[in-house]
Amino acid sequence: HYMVKGDSNHEDTEAVKLTVTIGKATLTNVSVKQSGALTYNGNAQTASVTASADAKGGQSVTFTYSTAEDGTYGDMPSFTNAGTYTVWYKAAADNHETASGSFEVTIAKAALENVSAAQSGALTYNGNAQTASVTASATAKGDQRVTFTYSTEKDGTYGTMPSFTNAGTYTVWYKAAAANHETASGSFTVTIAAKTVSAPTIELSGAPFVYDNGKEIEPAVTVKDGNTTIPASEYTVSYSDNTNAGTATVTVTDKEGGNYTVSGSTTFTIKPA
């Protein structure tokens, strides 16, 4: 309040009220950020936060948080799934304007554990495309379902388990995926064994065979597994005692790396001219 004091010629004025305003200060150096990494574990997690601001007069600064800018502010929220989340904050102190802003909280994907994939059960060549049975497993956090996909090339297209026809050993690549987890990858082998033909049928064509002036007589050979004709590329044929009249021998020998394991022999008669 104030008044003007009069002198010998003036009266004092009446007292008048004067309003004095002290405005709120501005918080400075306001900073909020996640401190420490979080990795998905199947449970709700609350990030540790480093929050600071400078206030005048040593005033204490209080931080509150919300998942929405216009939401309800309170304790630091929790999150479960892997991902990046925006968290809004308000910083308040006596005699200061409230400061607000946002920062990000990140929960990293977990790593799949105990990942394995392998052929289960033997396959033997049968002339048809065959798909191997596979035992594939992995441990995921939070009981997440793990899905396996397969490819014949590491950088190829992944999908269902590929099929193979010929006997041999094949490399199959896999990817194991689960929600909130990093994709795991690797490879295993699929083996199709050659079919063993224990009692092949060896047929000769071109009979009768007659001595021909000392020339080697080599009848055409057909090898069968039951009613199935085995391709000639699967074996080699050799002849012995096949020049002079008498009994000649045909020997079938397996070719390594083929679809069949087959060997055997038969004889034919060369008649005198």
C-alpha cells in the first residue's frame, strides 16, 4: 500500500493498494531419457529413467509420466512387448512453470535359445520326391510360439520343408521366428540313402548268340528291381569269356553315388558257328 504525505499546504492522500506480481520461473536443462537396456522377457517391465531439471532457489522437481500427451500422468508406465514406445512427462516445481516433453523407451527383442533342427527318420530312394520329417525346437520367452521355415538356399525363399528325389545328402537352411524375438537361422542335412537291390534281375537281349570269328559278343543288358527297370546310368556292365563258343559271363557293378546299390552277374551261351 502507498500514500502521498502532504506538506503544510496539502493534505495526505488516502492509502492505495498496489499489486506486485512475481511470475513463475522456467525450469531449465530439463532432460528425461531411458537409462539401462530392457530385453523382452514375457513380463511387464518398467524402464529406469534418468530425469533432471534445474530449478531456482533449490526447489525440488517432480516428474510424472503418461503414455499419451493428454493422458493421466503418474508413475512411469510399464510395457511388455518388444518395441519402441513414446512416454510423455511433466516436470513440476514450486514457483516454476510446468515443463513437458517426451522420450522413448525401447524393449529389445529376446534371443531364441536352444535352437535346433535335424532330420528325424531315414529316407531311402524310391523314385519319388520325398519330404524328410524334421525335429525342430527352440525356447522362447513368454511361451511365444516358434515357427520354422525352410529353404534350399541360405538367401533363398523360405517356406515349407523342401522335397528331394535322388539319393544323396542335401543342405537345408532354416529360420526360427517368434513374436518379440530375433529370428534365428542355421542349417542341417537331409540324407536319402540309395536303395539296396539284393537280388536284381539281369536280362540279356539278342539271343541266340553264335561265335563270330573271334569278335567279343556283348548282349544288351537290362537290370530290374522287381518290375522296375533300373537306369543304365546306375551301374556298369563288364563281360568275360565272351569271344569263343561256350559260357560267357555278364557282371553288373554298382556306380558310386547313384540311387541304387546294385550288383550281380548272369551267364549266356555262345553257340559254335
